[in-house]
Amino acid sequence: MSFSTWLAFFAASWAISFSPGPGAISAMASGLKYGFRRGYWTTVGLIMGILIQFVVVAVGLGALLAASELAFGAVKWLGVGYLIYLGWKQFHTDAAPVTVEAGAPAPFKIRELILRGCLINVTNPKGTVFLLAVVPQFLDLSRPLALQYVVIAATLCFTDLVAMGCYTTLASRMLKLLRSPRRIRWLNRTFGALFILAGTVLASFSHHK
């Protein structure tokens, strides 16, 4: 891969990473509930999900998902169900005021946040098919592919770390405003609705798009 080709992919990666989607919604939901430092663990999970998707594409399973209606449908509906579940859970979250004072953080488990972020990306076949369609455009088949895959994956992970960090920060900045149960209930329902909407959009994603 030439430097100019990498620059083109680097530019494309920013657009890919900042595109609103389930990952951005999840990052904002975590930032809203836990603040930036704790909520950013969800982004770690999102990146793990991206890497798993990338490996799937690199080893050729992505081609199977692109070609097989059954495999594509299974992964797609798993993702739809998971997003709708997250939406339902967020929608029914209690409206207790968010505590921003030091020493009284909202309870959380790092493992759960990482797993949640990972599952959101892994169960989104649109991401796999998207990588399958985009990545080959930046590969130089006359050069070793393994190193090119590493460079592309690292670039995409970097831009996503920054983008999801921005989304998490944006939400965490709202913490001081969340003293009213009424506001929190409204925000929880908003994020819940966004998760459900993301699941609905994923359900409408055609295998041939």
C-alpha cells in the first residue's frame, strides 16, 4: 500500500468512524451514565468488535456472509434482537439522578461494558459487508497482504477510538445537567428509542445493498 493510498483510506476512516450508528449510540449512552473515564470502556469493546469483524473479512468468512442468505440473515437478526433488547433495557432504566461527586460513581462492571460494545459491532453484519466492500479497494495485490491488513485495521481502530471518545465526551458533559429525574427519564427513553431505531434500520438492511 502506497502512502497516498493510505492517506485516502485514512480520510475515509474518519467518515466511517463518525457516521452515526449503534456504536455511537452505545458510546453516548455509556458516557451519559458513567462519565468519560468509565464510559470509555464501551469503546474498548467496540474496537474489539471491529477487530473481530476485520479478521472475519480477512480470513474470507466475510465473503460467506456476503454470498449466503442464511448466514447473513442469522447474524443480522441476532444483531437486531440485541439492539432492541438494549433499547428496551435503556427505556426502562430508573430515573435516579446521576451522581457526579467524587467518590460516588454509578456502579458498573468493566467486563460488562466491554462485552456490550463488542457484541454491538460483532452482531452488525452491515459492518462486515461494508468492510468486505471497502477494504479491497485499498489493497495492493502485488504486495504482501498481511501487513496491509494490519495497517488498515490499525488506522480504522485509531479513528474509531477518537470518534467514540468524542461521542462519549459529548454525553459525559451533560452529567451536571442531570439532577432532575424527569430529565434523566427523558434521556433514557431517548437513548432507548435510538437503540430500537438502530435495530429497525439494521432489520431493513438488505443482503444486496
